[in-house]
Amino acid sequence: MVAETFDHTLRAFCQRAPFRSFVVELVSGSRIVVEHPEALVYRAGVAVYISRPGALSIFDHEGVSRITELTESGSAQAA
């Protein structure tokens, strides 16, 4: 994913009102569920997310395959 698209997409998902959780899918196949907008910091194509249990995830635009809605069943759905 291009750095500008990465930042723009994260901003759009974080600023939705009301906020809804979303999924960052990595090219490795890992998924990060963003449950709160203030737990995510991003800039210039790099992001840091701290989950509720306190686990730290660092990822960059090159490692992200897509960012999607989180459905009520907990699965990802293309936005």
C-alpha cells in the first residue's frame, strides 16, 4: 500500500462517527483489530497500535495488504 493511501485510509477509519472497530490485514496474513482510535498512532506510512491487553503492534504501509470493516461476526469485510 502506498504511504499516502495508508495514512489517508487510517485517518478515515479513525475519524468515523461513531467509531467502529476495523481490521488491518498484513501481507504476512496477520490481522490487527483496531478497537479504539486513540490506541493507534500513524505518520508517514508507519503505525503503532496498542491493544487492550497492552500488546504493541508496529506496522508500515509496505506490510499492509488492506484495511477493512470489522463485521459483527468478527470477520473482515471490504470497505
